Amino acid sequence: MNEAHDAGAVAAGEPSGQIPGGIPAMLRDGVDHAALDRKYAELRESCLRFLGYPVNLKHDYAELARFLEFSLNNVGDPFQRSPIALNTLEFEREVIECFEWLAGGEPRETWGYVTGGGTEGNMYGLYLARELLPDGMVYFSEETHYSVMKVLRLQHMPNIMLKSQPNGELDYEDLEASLRINRHIPPIIFANIGTTMKGAIDNLDRIRGILGDLALPRHYIHADAALHGFGLAFLDDPPPWNFKAGIDSISISGHKWLGSPIPCGIALARRHHVERIARSVEYVSLRDTTIAGSRNGLTPMILWHGLRRHGYDGLRALTRDCLATAEHAVRRFREHGFEAWRNPHSPIVVFPRPPEALRIRWCLASQGTQAHLVCMGHVTPGMIDGFVTEYVAAMAGDLSNT
């Protein structure tokens, strides 16, 4: 390896220090407090302009810091007694019961567990679907989250990608045509309750109507409500999105709308589906009903704390404020002649893609000619105003203000 390659590796963030004998320097020199201080300052600075991805940075879980003393492991089914005493299963059960209510599930008819995030929740829903309909075909739109294709490959599930409408919503004519061609194969519908880029919500009533018209009683519907599911639960008149709309399982993230220092979420499913796949494991004296064996025992406490700290009225206010800030952003863009828009019930605002320097500075997500920002709890109207000012300058070719 030459010196130029060594320098490139260090610049790319690869481990740098080696001592004679090949032992990494970090195993000899102790904690690098300066490195921690630099990273902390970098992260604090990034929080000031974090607009493009769905996570609420406005949270405070300092009260839970003392629990870092313990190795918390919620192994197995959360509704069974664990032989591992270092667990937080009672907190997890409370969180599950709350999310069941939010998602329109009945306590004795739904089941769930705290996941590591939306992708695991989607994997769980598709895993159930495959076990129940091993001869099934998965249908999903081109606006579906990129991780779903990976899950489908991992689980070797036959699938068909469908077209989407300009607003990101599923193309129902394409769905109906594809189902009609494959009527002999049980359909597994992967519905987006808020698409990743545009925040579009697939119409579950219309999807179920198509299934009914084609006389397809053997079917499964999973809802990916990673971001929008939490907010929809606190709206007075949301579109159909949950168990009351006929879904079989759902994935909702915890760190996005509520806020958490650790990615997390909830997977919920109809209990009789889960009973079909449960297996007993002698080693832990528990039923194996989740994706992971050992599960993070701290995240249920984070969700428990966040839900209780905000309360019902606080979460309704948070939802109202996020959507109001999103509408403010649309208005500010349009005041300067830029066509920005958002789907109903969504905190995601879509607008023309800016120069790369501004995209990086404000941590914006982009796709093709479009970019978006996500109005979570930490995003204020003042923050939007500052960004739009820089955006207008950048689009005019003047990057001096950025």
C-alpha cells in the first residue's frame, strides 16, 4: 500500500493509528476526549440546519441516563415473563398498548413489539404475510421506501412494482390490472401511509374495493406508516390508515414524530396471524415471535417517557404545529415564485432541487429534480424563513449568503 493510498484511506474516515505489532492505537491510548468534544460540537452545529429527514430533534431523555448502567435486554415475546431479569418488558407492554390504541387495534385482537425502526417493522409485516401466504405475490409502488426491495430479496418473495401518480400515491389502475392478470396468486399489498419523498397516502378503501371487485378473499395488507402514522392518530378526520381500515399489520417509527436519540419503532399485527408463526424456544423459555432475539431494552423506556411527557393533548399540539409549519414553508416558497407543495396530512414539503452546496448545508433529501424538507417538532417557522432566504439566493446563483 503506497503513501497516497494511506492518505486517502485516512481522509475517507478509515482507522488511522497503528503501533508496532499491528495493535490499533485506540486500544492503547485510552479515550480520546478531544475527538468526542469535536464530534459533539459538530453534531450540535448540524442540528441548527437539519431539515431534510424525518426525525424530531426536540426531545429530552436526560432522566433516563441512569439506566445506561444496565445491559437491558428484552428478549422474546414482550407479553411473556422473561428469565433475563435485566429487562423493561413492563414498559414495552405499556407502549404497545398505547400504539395499539393509536392504530385502531383492539387489545385482544392485536399484538406488537418495539423494533429497531421502520425497516424492521416492514420486514416483520412481510414475514408474517409470507408465512400466511407462502404462494403470495407482493405489490408495492415505485414510491415505496428503498429498504423494501432489500427485504423482499432477503425473504425471497415474488413481487411486482406498480406505477405511482405524480403526487406519489399508488396508481390504482395499474394495481387492478396487475391483480387481474395474476388472479390465481394471493396478493400481498404493501401500502404506503405516507411515501418517503412526497408523503402520499395510499387509499386503503380503494385498495380493498379492488380486492373485493376481483373476488380475492385470500390477501394480506401491510401498512408502512413509519412517519405519518403517528401524526394521523392525532388528527380529527384522518384518511383510512389503520386496523379499522382493514390492514393486517403496520409499522410505525418512534424516533421520527415523537423524537428519540435512538432509532426505534413499533410493529403491530393481528394477533391470530402472530399465533400462526410463534415457536417455543427452550433456551430462553419464551415464545419466539419477533425478528430479533435480543432486543434493545432502552428504547421502550424512551418511547414510554416520550408518550407520557407529551400526553394526548401535547401530541395533538405537536401534530398541529408540525403541519402548520409545513404550510408556512409552502407559503414562503410560493411568495418567491417557487412551486412548493405538500400532500394533505403530511409534514413533507416538496420543492425544486437546490444547488448541492445548499442541499448539504441543510441536510436535504433529494430525488431527481426535487428535494424535500420535513417539518418535525424542532423545525420552527423562523428556521424555515432562514432556509428559504438562503434557498432564494442559491437558486439565483448567489451562494455568498450560504
